[in-house]
Amino acid sequence: MRNSSADQLILETLGVQKSHLTSHQIYEGVHLRLPALNPSTVYRALDRLVSQGKVTVSDMGLGAAVFELAGEKPHHHLVCQGCGYITMIADDQIAPLMETLEKNYHYKIKTNHLVLFGLCEQCQQNH
Ligand SMILES: [Zn+2]
Ligand SMILES: [Zn+2]
């Protein structure tokens, strides 16, 4: 089995769902299209896409890492630990922080999908 087809199917699965999927959910999506692919091939292809920067991987507090298409522009999230609501943050609010950190710590930051945990406005009132 050629690697490129596994890569392609993973990117298509993530593109169609347009959300954060666990590696298992991605495998299931790919498996529906091409049952001959074995899980280790899919997971290896997924790792490769992450290291190429085409797919982001994050901990969103769901118990398993989630993957998403990197897309043209990075985006980030606030995740409410009360109700689980996920808010999207545009990169222009995070980019200046990343630049400051890179400058101050002489780092090249590779995180392209930042997830911050907290409580949403609603949940703050309920606590
Ligand atoms: Zn995301
Ligand atoms: Zn909440």
C-alpha cells in the first residue's frame, strides 16, 4: 500500500469532518474508504502529517489527543472545563504572544494549535 493514499485519506477524513478527531476516529473514517489499510499504517501516516505540519495534534481534555487539519492559518481554542464548550481564537490574538516568547527565550515555537482550559462566562456564574 502506498503511503500517499493513507495520507490523502487522512487529510480527506479531517477535511470532511472539519473538527477535532482522535486517531481512532480518523482510522475509522479511513477504514470505511479503504478497508485494506491496517491501523499501524494509518497511525504512522498521521504521525508523519503532524511532523510535516499539515495536521495539528492537541490535548483538549478529552482523554485522547485530537487531530485537526492545520489549514491555511493557525487557530487556537479556549476549552471550558465546566460544560466542555470550545471557543475558537483567531491566530492574530495569539501570534504576538508567540513572537514575544520566541524573542525572549530564543525559541522556535512549533505549537500551532494552542488549547487553554478554563471556565466560560456561564460556568463562572454557576460555580
Ligand atoms: Zn482546533
Ligand atoms: Zn462552560
